[in-house]
Amino acid sequence: MHALRRTCLAFAALAFRWLTPPSLDAQIEAYRLRDCGGSGVASSQFATYVLPGELVVYPYYEYYRDRNAEYKPSELGFAGNQDYFGRYHAHEGLIFLGYGISRRLMIEMEAAVITAHLEPSPDDPSAFPVNGIEESGLGDVEAQLRYRWREDSDGGPEVFSYFESVFPFQKDKRLIGTSSLELKYGMGVSRSTSLATFTVRAGAALIDGAAELGEYALEAVRGVTGRLRVYCAVEGSQDEVELLAEAQALLAPGVRLKVNSAFGLTQKATGWAPEIGVLSVF
């Protein structure tokens, strides 16, 4: 009799579980698994999340083309403080490394080598060479700490922050790299929904001892299938705003092909910047 009672209670509990809709927490977890591959900490790379103990390695190539690149001749070693718009293009190879320390904390580093060319505006009366100037060598080198204050749940959205340092390794170059230490701090909130996982973030920067508005963005990522993930965003810094779109294809377990492009929405933003690379998780 007791055995029959226990069996009936077990079946009743199982039926209740089948008939009762999942909690909001369970729904959010399912949406996040679909869009982000789990509960990893968001990195600075688009739609890339790092779990504890994971090492992410992402070598990639990026091209820049801008027909309205803003510059001051004085900033490039020539006379004149007026702003002009020239033609700019660059080829850049980058390596990104990210490591998940815990469910809340991750660290990342990124370094680049770049070749950039800038042609002057026809209206520029300075001694800027007509054929333009070109520089190559070490590009930006930066590091970040990213911390998640809370995970997405029915109690509220995910909240995270990050601290970034860009190192001054190019004091003698004017067109590439960073000549003075840059410090950046930002925060963001993220929410997984039936439509997609949305993120809003904004930050501040300290450059040459002066504080200014940092990067800001509205992002959305959606897992279309188990092998395909798409991402789009509007991202800006000061008055440079661009539209971003990316597709990620799973090539093998832990290996993703990432292809994206940025399109300038304002005059001062880079006109076009496509990117391609292969991301590996160890």
C-alpha cells in the first residue's frame, strides 16, 4: 500500500511538472543558452561569452576604408589646426585572448599590428604630402577586467562592468597606435528574451588627463540554429556612430568562424570596416 502510494505521488509530481509552465528563470536560462551558449561572462568581442576555466583565442583580420577621415595637420606634424577630411585605409591583424577566472570575473588582452595610409583633403593648404603618409607597426595594445555583478534572472537583468587600459606603446607614431595611457570604465545591462538577448552599455574614458564620454552601444544577439548565431548593434563614441552586423558559424566543437562589418552612420565614423577570424575555445 505504501509502495503504491509513493508511486502515485511520484507520477502526480511528474505530471504536475509536465503541465506547469516553466518559471521565468528557466525561460531566461533557455534563451541565454540559445543566444549566448550558456551563462558565460560577456567579453568585449561581439557575442562572445567566456565560462570559468575557458581560454578563448581569437586571431582576426580587419580592413578599414574611410573617404571622410577627420584629421588636423598639426596632429600629424604639419602646420594647421583646422579640421579636414581625407581618405584613409588600413589593414590590421589582431590577436584576442580571454580567460574565465570565475562565473563573475574574466580577464582579456588584445594586441594588433597595422599598416595605415592617409591621403590629405584637396582643401588642405599645409605641407601634407599629396600622396599621403603611411605608417606600419604595433597598433593598440589593451587589457580588460570584466566583472558580472548579477546574472540575468526573474529578479532583474544581468549587470556587468569593465575596466580597460590602453597602453602607450607608440609615442613616435602619429597615425597608428596609442601615444598616451588611456583608461576606460563602463557598465552594461543584459536581458535574454524570446526575441533575442539585448545589451545596453556605456562608459567613460580618461585620455591625456581629460575625462570624456566613452563607448556606448545597443546590442542584440540571437542563436538562429545550434550552428549559427547573428549579432547586430549600434555603437558609438562621441559623435562617431556606426552600425555593426556579425554572423558566427560553428565549424567544430569550440571553433567558430566570425564574419562582421561596421558601417559608419555619421560623418566622423569609419565608413566601412569588415572583419573575419576564427575563434577557438580551450
